[in-house]
Amino acid sequence: MRFFRHCMSFLLVSVVGLAPNIAIAQSCDQAVTVSASDNWPPYSYRVDEQYRGLDIEILELVLKHANLCWRYVTFPSSSRAFEEFKKGKVDVIFAASFTQERRKFSEFSVPYRDEVMQLFRHADNPLSPQHAFAPTLHFLTKSLVAVNRGSVYGEAFSRVAQQCPDCVVDINLATERFDLLVRKRVDYAVEDLFTGIYLINREPYKAHVRASRLTVHKNPAHYMIRPGLFSEKRLQQFNLAIERNRAAIDELIDLHFQRLLSGSAQAKP
């Protein structure tokens, strides 16, 4: 992946235990620290110390047009990233769902894409039409479901978790959630649609995991921005960079989706 613009003069601020990836450019108005996953294809992953993926490409497009520099830091889970964000050690988190609870400690950009959370199943466990098109997710209270720790799955799934806390298993990585599904240790996994399609095109999931017809939740994805990072004018410029690049963002999303459907999405070595 090509190097993107960054500051000619940029003082590196180290984060204990982390190895930030620095984007290089000629000039910028401000530097930001971005939390990025090194193992979340096709959105964000690392190859030869370079971050790649759909969300990385969209983010760098927006940051360049907002004349911002960036560096990446990686944490073991999204919940840990939120903790560091609250401490002021992270400036930007991408692919974030808006919630009133998060609004207490974060600014939010305008949405930049949609996030679709789909129910995935084992090939030996077909989902009946009655459940696939049910107005509620109540049937999941009799199942074991793997989810990502710290993700948002909507009100319907929240009711399932409240009614049956033992039905929900928090797992950090998508591969680990699908591993449980392959071994039939869980009945279902709720996964981002693009991530799920990416994985079921690959071994050992290809022969064992299927996407069901049930969409658990669909909502806009935003950038979480550390309070005080941007002035009101700078935040407006950041949002304007998103709005002015809608067409380019949509093209990137479509390109990655077509790659997923054809099974030709770039994979980590």
C-alpha cells in the first residue's frame, strides 16, 4: 500500500506497549492518533507493517482532504480501544455506532458508511423461514450466540442479552467466533456482513459456515472523535471532507464488495 501524506515535521509520541504506524506526507494542519485493528479484514489489517483495508482507505481519503496527518495504534480489542480513547491516548476510532452512552465521552462525525450485522450459522444448522423473517430475535434466547465484545447490535439483540445473558458469548476476534461456530461450540455468530463474507470464502470456514438471511442490525458507521481534539471549525471541515467524498467512498465500498463476492479480496499472507 502506498504511503500517504503526513507531516514533514512530526514529533512521535510513543504509546506504551504499542508500535504505531506512521503515515508520511509533505504538510498538514494537525496530527491525529487513530485506533486501527491489525486483524479485521476486509476493513483493517496489517501487512508488512502497513495498514490496509476498506476502512483504512476511506479514512486516509478523508484525512488527506481534511489536511490532517495520522498515525495508527493497535489494541487487543475494541473495548480496550475505548478505554484508551477515554484516557486521551487515542484521537479517532473508525466504524463506530452512535449510542447515547458513547456520546457522553465522544464527539461523532457524520456517517461515512452503513454497518450491517448478519447472523451466521453452521452449515448443519439451517435457519427456518419462521426465524429468518421473525419480527423479534426471541428464538436466540434458546441458543448460544458469539458476538464481538464492545460492538452494538441494536435494541432487539439487546433484549435477547437482557433476557438470557448466558446465551451471549463475548469474543474479541471474528476468526475466534467463527472457530467456535465450526466446532459447534455456539449455535450462531453475529458478524459484520463484509467480514463474514470474507471469512466464509476461506478455510477452514468455507465448508462449514453460512450467512443466514437474518440481519440482526443495520446502522450508520461514524468516526468517534476525542472531545477537544478539533475546534468547531475543524470538525466542520472534517465532516465536509466526508460529504465531498461520498461518491469516492461509495466506489471504494462497491469495489471491496465485488471483490468479496468474487472471492478475490486481498488477504493477509
